[in-house]
Amino acid sequence: MPQDFTYSEFPVVVLIDDPKDHRDLIQSDFHDQYRNLTIKTMMMLRWLDSHCTGASYAMKIDSDVFLNIQNLVRLLMDPATPRDNYMTGLVWWSLPW
């Protein structure tokens, strides 16, 4: 990030440069706010369905979520884990200890 940009200008620069550099930004016509999380998830699933037909796995995770990679790999490698139309997740409402 150039030094002469203020924090408030930075997100605009990221949105301009990211699609050119990484081609991994998906945009849609809705406000990105908590009450629209279902819309955001459905847009992601629709995009995956049309652009990633050969993908074995896809994952949606937010920046405030801890991903236990060892557990994820163990789950995906387990022959008992379904291979079609499978979604998983766990919500901890309080610490487990």
C-alpha cells in the first residue's frame, strides 16, 4: 500500500487492484451487512455451481472464525464423510472448557 493513502482510502484501492491481481473477487447487488449473510452465502454457492463444477471441495469462512485445519483434513479424508452435497460446521456459544 502506498504510504500517502489514508486508511479510509485503502479499501477502494484494494477493490480496484484485487480483481486484476488475483481474479478472486465476486461482487453482487446487495448491501454487505449481517442481515444479508444468507444472500451472500447463496451468491457464493451460485457462483461455485457455475464456475467451479470440477471442484472437490469449497469452503466459506469469515475472518473472525478459527479454522482447525487438522480437524478439517481428518474430516475430509474420512471415508465415512459424505462426498455429495455435504455441509458441515460447528458453533460454540461459549468456550468448551
